[in-house]
Amino acid sequence: MEKRIITISREFGSGGRYIGECVAQRLGYTYYDKKLIEKIAEETGLSRKFIEKTGEYAPSKNIFAYSFVGRDRNGMAVEDYLNNMQSKIIHEIAEEGPCVIVGRCADDILQDRIDCAHVFIHGDMPAKVKRIMELYNLSENEAKKRMREMDKRRRIHYNYFTNGEWGAMRNYTITLNSSRLGIEKCIDIICGL
Amino acid sequence: MEKRIITISREFGSGGRYIGECVAQRLGYTYYDKKLIEKIAEETGLSRKFIEKTGEYAPSKNIFAYSFVGRDRNGMAVEDYLNNMQSKIIHEIAEEGPCVIVGRCADDILQDRIDCAHVFIHGDMPAKVKRIMELYNLSENEAKKRMREMDKRRRIHYNYFTNGEWGAMRNYTITLNSSRLGIEKCIDIICGL
């Protein structure tokens, strides 16, 4: 079956976001990254900054932080509310038409749709560090630190809010090592799905 | 860099072996599966049957069995000898020319070569069970049992003899879900590498 929805999960520094953007452009699919954040902001009333930070990342401390955030009378925290709304909106945009969705647990949210290809982009440490140094103008040590922290926060968030395990092959239709294959090859392969 | 050597690791029932055979045929690469076993038999003096069973599978009991097999004065068991020889021969055939190697921890053995693409083929339970039932003329329960046992023995063998973890995305250039993509699509993607 043709894959009209492509979700892209990625390690920090692997180029996954850029790959997603190029795939959407080449296929003429709607690209959801910032656009998804704006949509969530409109529907929830939450700030873009809060959604960007919280909709895909665990707090920078640790997973237990989720237990201590402010909860309402039903025991629901703003993080749970954001997660529920995010999930609802991702289901809606999947109905609207062909699209590429980067991050935000979209692979887990849309796991039952057979018209989806779920892609995970990872890479080798040296290539990822080099990319982060260039993109964010950081030293090697700073880049390594940023990478570890971002991947850790993504993993904790994913494992907390889904039944899956972040980066476990089983969740994904295809996983690609962008350092070994090159960014262009990854784009070709995904467009060919 | 062009990938002139392709290693294929696979879950039982995912069609990985068949995919490897088709890829080799289409690209005109040498296909190593039975042929590799014959080569190892020639060089080691071990029987084809023993190599087939032991070179990729843990004993059907458990990992501790490795501690109890007969060892020589240097503490080496025939399993260790086979593993060392298998590794040496896989390095040799990689030097000889373009090829596809199925199983036998070849991805781990050749992990440092940049002219290799390491592929893992997995699949969804129902599709794999169906394939095993048809191929081996088994009932559904027998197929499930066989699948669990074979994957378990492959995993234990791989984790014992390599530094990696069987089926962990990180070891592979690309992983493909053959149930979601279809066998033909998997062949296309690998040939395009």
C-alpha cells in the first residue's frame, strides 16, 4: 500500500529533521514540524515555546519530574493535557492528506494506520557531533553534552507517554543510519517508499 | 561510498534469506549462505550439519550450555574454533569481491568496513507466522513455537560471540519491516544502496 503519511523520529544531530523537510518538499506533502506546533498552540491556548519544549522532551531533570508537576482535581497535569491534544491533532492531520510529521511520538500515535511509513534516522557519534558543532556553533564537548541530553529527554518522554521504546527497531517500518548512507540517500529511500 | 558487500541479518520468517538471494541475483553479487557453510566445512574439517546448526545458533537449551561444552587444554571449545574460523573466512570473502552474506554474525565481523551495508530484516508476527506455516508446512502453534525458538537461539548466539546486541538498530545501516514494506520493496531498497 502507498505510504501517504511519513513519520520521522530521529536522534539529535542525525539530520532527521532536514531529511523530513526535503522528503516533504520533493513529494509535495505537507510538512509538519513548526506548523504542527502552531496548530497545537491554536487549539490548546498553550504557548509555542511551551509546546516545543514539553511536547517532545522530558524535563531536563528526570522522569520522576512528571510525578511532581501541578495536577488538577482529576490528577491531570498540563503535560498530560498537551499530550492528549497533540495526539488528537496528529490523528486529524493524518486524515487531511499526505504529510510528513517530524517527532512528537507520531509513529506511536499513528501505529495502526497501514498507510503510514514510520522512519527512524540515527547516526554514528562522530558525524552527529560534527553536524551539531556546525549547526549550533558549539565546541566538541558542548555538542556531545547537548546530544546526550536531547536524546535522553526524547527517550524519557517517548517511553513515558507511549507503550513503545524509543529507537527500538520494532516500532519503525524502516531505520536508516544517515552517517553511513548520507543525507541524500536517506531522502531517496524514503521518497521511494 | 558504494556498498559492495551486503550483510543480511534477519528474524525467522521475515523472508530475509530470500531477500538476500534475490538481491545477490539482481546485482550479480556472489551469494553466501550454503556456499559459506561449504567453504567453512572445507577449511575446518567440521561437518556441514554441525556448522549449519552451531555457527549461528545457540544450543537449544540456554546460554550457560556454552560453559559446559568440551574444551581443550587452552580452554577452547569446538564452538569457539568454529566461530574464529567463520570470522576469518568472512573477512577473506569480503576481500574477494562484491557479495551478499546471510547471517553468521557477518555484520559484526565486518563492522569496520565502510564498503559494507548491514541490513536487518524483521516483520510483524502474523505475517511471519503465515510465512513459516507455508514454508515448513506447520500448524499455527508449531510455527509460533519454531519462530520463538529460532530467534531466541540466534539472539543468544549473537550476543555471546559479538560485542553487539542482536536486532539493535545501532548495528545496522538499515532495518526493514518486510511485512509492512513487502518483499519486493525490500529488495528494491537494498539494491539501491
